[in-house]
Amino acid sequence: DRGLRPSGTRWLVAAILGMGTAGRDVRSIAKEIAGLIRTHKAGLSLDQLLAVPGVGLAKASQLLSAFELARRHLLKDTVRITGPRDVLAQMSDIVGRQQEHFVCLSLNGANELIARRIVTIGLLDQSPVHPREVFADVIADRAAAVIFAHNHPSGELKPSEADIASHRQLAEAAGILGIRVLDHVIVSRKGYTSFQESGLIP
């Protein structure tokens, strides 16, 4: 794809910039910025752009905003969830937390991740969750399936009676909405427990 080659990058940058300055034409500025992009990629900073002659704060901010927009909405890698270990990879930020975090993963019909959301943050050992809070965004995602996950700050991986009761309530709500519940994963620094693997999901 020409847009991904160095020359293509230069022309895309020139299109974003629009015009150069009195002392420097847009093609020269774009060529230098394209070089910075090849060198620093996602690590390109505002200061590095401002160091390019002819680039002021407005143009540098405009470029970074364009890169961030592309990163968030156009270049997002597809993540497919095939089992609990794929879920575990999405939970690295909550494993060691001192409060219980309840997370919902929205998936499409191919089990590809649409969104990952922290729904509630609770007390030391519990995070009360209501179906309304869980499924409002899931419905907006037009998700075909969900996976629930939460951490146990205590390190205990066995589901508590409250965990099982909460899961059943959420599963019943999902059934009414026509959304499949694929798993519920408990994580801690000691590892994970999968409701699916443990036979807790029919």
C-alpha cells in the first residue's frame, strides 16, 4: 500500500499540515516529520515535532491528534478470545489491585473483542454489580456474547457463594437479552479460575 511507504507517509503528513511557512515549504517539513515517524513510530512526542523548523504548537498538536485518532479507531488490532488465557491477558491491570474490580468483555459473533470495561470497583473483597450496569453498554455494542471477570485481592481463586449468585443473576439477564455468557474468570496474583473450565457454566 503506497500510503504505508515512506513517500506515502510524507504526502499524508503534507495533507494534514496543509501549508508550510514563509521560510519553509510544506514538502520539506513533511519529509522531516516522515523521518521522525519512521524512527519513533508511536513514541513520537510533541517536543520532537516542535523541534522541526516550521512546525508550531498548533500544527504539532494537529498531527498528534490525527495519529491518536488513527491509533484508536483505525489501527486497532483485532483480539480474539479463545479461552481463559486470552481473558487473563486482558486483566493484567487489575490482578494486584487492593479493591475488587468487575470487568465485562463484549464480543462479536466471531468472539472478537469489541470492548473491555471496568463496570464497578468495590470494597476490599467484593464488588456489588447490577445487570443494568453490566448490560447497558453491552447492548449499545450490539455484542453477541460477554465474558465476565473480576479480581480477588485476597488471592483466593475459589468462587465465593456471592460470586456464584451474582453470576447466575447476570446469566439470567443475559439469557433474556439473547446474549451468550461464555465464561466468568477470577484472577489474582496466584493465577486464575474459569467458571467454564470448572463446570459452573452449563
